[in-house]
Amino acid sequence: MHRRGFLIGCAAAGAVDGAALAQAIGQAAVQAPGDTARRWQRALLVGEDGKPLLASRIPERTNLLFHYPFVGTPAFLLNLGKPTKREVALATEEKARYTWAGGVGPKRSIVAYSAICAHKMAYPAKEISFISYRAETSPISKRGEVIHCCAEHSQYDPADGARVLAGPATQPLAAILLEHDPATDQIYATGTQGGELFDGFFERFAMKLSLEHGGRERQPAPERCLVQPIENYCRQLMRCA
């Protein structure tokens, strides 16, 4: 699922929200019947200097943010500093089963997930973010190395496919599929996997997203996706502890 040039079969009828939305804007996501993985435009991840982001130089346990597979859909890029689990069996709220392959990079420690909370779709907006990765423990989360949403205290394990650890969320965060090129050490985003919320997200926050992204929020992410510290995008990072 992570090799360049791998082709997935035609989308199944009734495929989840992301495929229908992509077709509506002329950028079809390719999906195999019975699979929750979708291929979107392959995008090179680049830093704030415009140069390709190198896997070996991604800071550990740090909140990095980019937008994929659409201009308006935020995602976390995390270097957990240690190998993740592999071949993790998960399921969406609709009971669609899927297998998350694990992290990429030299240590298999680099992961990416949609930053749209699976409960009420809190997300990193320009003025504030209620959801972020927490390396440290806190009186509220009582766990470190989790993605924590302060809106309703849902917690996800990024080393285990963003499995729900606590709170009201009913499914893992959707995974962003990554491809690492060992020859160049560059990283590409290639697709998504799991329970996507893009249709509902665009509908719920239509006006706000339009203002944030100048009406481009539904456009496919560009071939080069900017990755930046979350603090450089969000004016305030809510810690709720």
C-alpha cells in the first residue's frame, strides 16, 4: 500500500465520503472494494524554507501540521522517536475494518493523521487549536505521547494507528498514508485510510474554512505540501490542563 506506482482498483459503490467529494471536484480518490484506503494526489512534504523535509531531520515528539488531502483539511505529522506498532487492526465507526501498516522513515517512527477529531470535528484553526499531540503527561490526560482533544477529552494513540484511548470518540483518527524514499530521505503523502470526516467537516465549518483558505478549502492539496510547527499556524494552542 505504500510503494510508489501501486494502483488500487476502482472505487466501490457507496464508498465513504472522501471519494465522492474528490470526484465532485475533479480529483478522484482511488479505492479498492472493501478497503478503506484511498489514494489521493502524491504530495512531497516540504519545510518552511521550501526544501523537501528529510525524515532523519524531523524533530521528535513535536507537533507539525500540514494540509492534506485538501487545502482545508489539517493533518498532524509526528516523529514519535521510536518504532510504532505494525499491522494494526482497526475499525471505523461503521465497523469497516482496516489494517494500519505503521510508521515510516529510518526508525519507522514517523506517522501522520487527520487533525480533525473523530468526535465533534475540533481541528487546528488559525486562531486556536483544541487538539494536539502531547508528549508529556498531565492531570487531565494522565498519559503522555497521545493526541489529545480538549473539546471533549478524546485521546488517541499515534503509535497504534490513532486508536481511541479515552473520551467519547467512536473511531480512530483517519490515517494519512506516507511514503518514505530511502534514497533521498524525502517523505510523500499519498492517501488516507480509516474513517474520514471530510464531507461533514466542510459542511459544518463552511464559512469559517472559506475565510481561512480564501475559498480554496475543497481544492486538492498541492504537489508540495508545507509542513510547519503547529504554533506557527495556530495563534493559540489550548492545553486544557
